[in-house]
Amino acid sequence: MRWSAGVGAALLIAFLALNLTWLGQDRLVRDGDEEGHVGAAEMFVWDLTSGRPADFVQRALWEDMGDYPSAYPAAVGAWWHLNGGGQPGRAGVRAINLLFLVVAGGAVAAAAWSLGARNGALVGGAAVLFLPLSVGVSRHFMPEGALAASVALAIAAAAWQRRRPGAGSAAFLGLALAAGLLTKQTFVLYAALPVGILLRPHRSLLWLPLGAALAAPWYIGNVADQLAYAGSSVGYPGSPLDHLAYYWLALWQPALGPVWLALLVGAGVAAGRPRGRGAVVVGLAWLVGGILLMTLVPKKYDRLLIPLLPAVGLFIAAAVHARPRLAPAVLLGAAWTAWVSFADVGLAGPSPRAEAFHPGCVQVWLRPPSEDDLGYADVTALLDAHAPGPVLLVDPPAIPCSIQTTHGWGYHLGPYLRREGQEREVLEEGRGIVTVDFGGTDHEIPALSASYSVE
């Protein structure tokens, strides 16, 4: 137990130090999908800033704000508001995504404890904090990190209900299920098998719908749109072999990499004690069963593996419970993740088969931090010296895939100005009070091989 507690505490401290350092250095513009989630969160910030908490609740629980439910942007918006608004790229605002990974790790530790792997529970939970793809996405505004937390919480709640059935554990499980359903519709595919095998038939399960009903208003109000959304995802490219192999190969790159994959296999072999095998069984249902179910979904993205990855922590917890001296081996995995966080390593990039499904720009989540903000702060400072009114962009540059998977440079200027307190309309044709001409040479943006003048 001493080995487990010491290694677990060291990993938590290292996780915070690594990721807060990374966030403090990174200023790169957000991915296009990520910016969409930030835009949704900004509406929740506006609700709170305007003193309209009822509107906040309405958006969060039943209003249609796009393809997904709204629990994630609501949580981000509330955190952003508490941090004083401003640019969402600040480390203090982005840190909420680290909290989701901490919740996932804590839930895995709780599940491992309930399933009998007590001596390894803390190490297993701490290991979740360093799974490479999970760490990469936790530095960005993407709902998969929150989904991983909600899936892990549901599994921990189901393990608690199995060990101590009662009204409280059943109602808590219902709340955990509602949180997952309000984060993303695919929650069911990730949680169904592990939660299903854990549930213990008991009359107290009559309390479960009390918590789960929290998700009902959104689904009842958006059923037609959700059916249309599900239909639109059918027919994605890729051969049947590509679909079958996609997530298995993505476990190697970029989800785990060689070190964590070796630790996973080694943990599976080492988990020998009968009392710890429950964690292995649930881990198999969570990881293997989840991959099989996700294979049926036509859309394929590497990041969709993230809600399954905390299952690795259950295997490690069972292994450390059986052989406590194995606990320090997890430090090797932490070192690998720290290295790929700051080094440009090929295995940290997207899986090779991702291009078969996304022939354009492929999303990259695990990368070194970039201190280049592509000129937005400088342009904002220059515009601040001019009179209020619209700004005209002349020939704004594209942002290439090699830098970031996102829209063109001009797309991000309006939100950036607004978050700096400049309410300016950004135009690419017509007339403006001030013009940013990318045919000028007064100022440079080296990363884009572009220069501009402000008139």
C-alpha cells in the first residue's frame, strides 16, 4: 500500500506540473472543432455575465445548441466566467479540461477499490493521468475528456452499487448516467457493457431513474434532430478492413504508444490475485467491448477512443494489487508521455488510417506547445489605437494543416477582438474604419510567411 500511495501522489504532482507548464507556453490558435465548442461555452459565459442563471440552466439541460448535448460547454462556460472571462487560451481557463482527466483518474481509483484491487487503486487512478492521447486532448476544449470522466464515474458508481446496494448508490448511479448522456450521445456505447455487468439486481435500483431523468428533457426535445444527425453519419469512407482495424491500430498510435501498450499487456499478465480479477473483467468489458461497439459507428476519429482509455487504469490497479513492487513501472509511462508532450515524435501524431477517413487536414492533439499566436495579439494591439468600427481584411492568409487544422486567419480575428473588449465587425469585402492589408510589409507573421500593414 505504501508503494501505491507514494507512486500515486508522485504521479499526480508530476501531472499538474507537466500540463500547467505546457499550457503556460502554448498560444497556438484552436482547432476548428475546438473553436466551435469554445463558441458554445461563450454563450454560457454571456448568460452568467448578464445575470441570467435561468437561461444558463435552460441551455444546459434542454435547449438545442448543435449536434451534442450541452453539459460540456456549460461546465466550460461556468469555469471561464469564474476565471474572469477574457481569452479562453489562458492556462487558467484551459485547466478545466485537466480537471476532467483528474476526475476520470479518481473514478478509476474508486472503481478499482470497490472491485477488490485496493492495493493498486491509487496507482491505477494516477496512471489514467498520463495516457498519451487523453493528456493531449485534455489540453484542448474537446468534450471527449469530459465524456471519459462521466464514463469512469458511471462505472465507479455501478461498482459501488454492486458492493453496497441501496437508494443512495442507485440514485448516484442515475446522476452519473445522466451526466454522461448530457455530455455526448455516444456515452451509451462506452458505458453499456461495463455498467451492465456490474449492476446488481436489487429493489433499490428503483431509485436509479430519479437521477437519470435529468437527461430526459434534452433527449425528448431533440429526438428528431438526433435521428437526422445519426443518419448523416452513415456512409463514411474507408474499406471494411479499415473500419475493423481502425481503433485497434489507434491504440498503438496515438492513444498509448509503445511504453503504455507494453504496460497494459504486462499488467494483464501480472493481475493474478482472485480478488483483483474483477477489475480485469470490467476493464476488458470497458476497453475491448467498447472498441467493438465503436467499430459499428461509421465516423472514425482517434479522439473517440479517449472515453475507453481509462480502462487501462483498472488493469494496472489489478497488477499492482497482485504484485505491489510493480508500482514504480508506471513512472516509465509517465516519462514517455512527458517526452512526447515536448518532442516532435511520429508516434504522437494521428493514426495512419485516419487519412482514409479524413483525406483533408487530420487533427493532431498530442504536440509540443507553440508560443506563436500567429499575430493575433499584435494585430489587436494595433487596432486598439484606432477608432471603433468595422475592420476590413485584405487577402488574409490561410492557416496550413502543418500548423493547425482550422479555418483561415480571418475567421479567428473577430472572436479574439471581442474577448479583448473590442467589439468590431470583421469584413473581407466592403469598407472598414481600419484596414489590415496582407499586401503590406510593415509587420510580419513568420509562421504563415505573411506580412501586413494597418491603415
